[in-house]
Amino acid sequence: MYKYSITSTNASSVKYGNCEICGKHATEVFHQVEGRSYQNPYEGTIHVTGNGCTNYFGHKECLESVQR
């Protein structure tokens, strides 16, 4: 199971570059951090890790479109 956090950078592509998904200018750039759940095999507890996950900058709609 994947979890996502999307936050505004409060800046445009002038500062962060074009959207990493579509390659176009964004007047407001968002940052998406992906995490996934895993179960600790020794304790059986569930945690969230960023291992093997992605981080993107771009339009909010573009970021949402690449969520798994």
C-alpha cells in the first residue's frame, strides 16, 4: 500500500524547474513524496518507508496522475 504527501512549494517553475511529469511550466510547483507500508518480519508491526519510492516536483494534477 502506497501513501502520498503533496505540499506546495509556494514558488513557480522559475525556482524549481518545469514539471517533472509533463515538462511544462508550472505557476505553482508542488512536491510529492511517496511512501509504502511494510511489515517488520520480527515484530509484526507495520511501518512506512521511502525505500524504492519516488519524489517528484510539478503540477498537482500531474503528481496525482502518477500515484500507484
